[in-house]
Amino acid sequence: MGVIRSYIFSSLNDGVIPHLREPVEDVFEKVVKQKGLPTRQDFRDLRNRIDMLDFSTREATRLLNEVRGSVKKLAEGSDDA
């Protein structure tokens, strides 16, 4: 009897799960929107901003090193004169 009951309940569960899945997904979506939890797009945007800041920082460092080198050459040139 236990095997038949398990078979019947598993068949019922298989039929009910698709109908329960959508309401559960809706609940999760509402919670995410209300709590303001980050989405994948938020993470992508943040990663893109960080990459852009990293690029800008490297570029600024490179330019500062060029300016530093130019100033050093000018200072050496004025010391020689």
C-alpha cells in the first residue's frame, strides 16, 4: 500500500509543481524589488563603472609619469645652464 500511495502522491506533486512555481517566482520578484537587492544588471553596471575607473586611473598615472619625466628633464636642463 505504501508504494501505491507514494506513486499517487508523486504524480500529484508532479502535476502541482508547475502551478506553484509561478506564484513563488512572483513572491521572490516582489521581495527583490521591495528590498532593493541588486540584480545581475546592477552587478554588470557596477563592474563596468569599476573597469572605467580602473582605466581612467591607469591613464592618469601614465600621464602623471610623463609630466614628472618632462619636469625632471627641464629641471636637469636648467641646472646645467
